[in-house]
Amino acid sequence: MERLFCYSRFHREEFVKTYPKRSNAASTFSRVKAKFRDHVRSRTDVARKNEVLCTFLAHNSCCWVIQSQIEWGMEAEFWPNEPKGEELAILPLQRKGA
């Protein structure tokens, strides 16, 4: 910790360029671990790598859906009042105020 502090004090320009990247990566890993747990269940190396990549793909998809809802002003309807059988396999999105 002391080395990082000294580096940040004496190499300020380099530190300011790289620290936000490290901070964003640490934040992303923390969110993924909180959402999907921090264990990998696969046994082989290839399967482990694919499982981790799929976990990050799922995380990016969740972020994309949330961002789209905010930008487009849409709301997800999780429990419709009148279910229509098997038709509702995909969650319908509705604009706010519509």
C-alpha cells in the first residue's frame, strides 16, 4: 500500500491515467461477484474459461437492459395482471405513462 501511495505522489500524471481503469475493473469484478457469486463450478480449464466469459456476458446483458430501460423510458412488467398462457415467455416492456 505504501508503494502505491509513493507512486501516486511522485508519478502523478501516470497514476491519474491508469488508476481509473483499475478502479473500473475492480468495481466490475465486485459487481459480478455480488450478482453471480465468486465460484466457478466447471472442472476443465476450457469449461472454466467459458463459464467465466458467460458470466460476464450475462452481466453485460443485465447492464444493457437496465440502461435501455432508463434511456428509452421503459418499464418491465414482471407479473402481468392477466397472464395469457405460454405467450408471455418474454417479459413485455412498456413505456412509462403509456
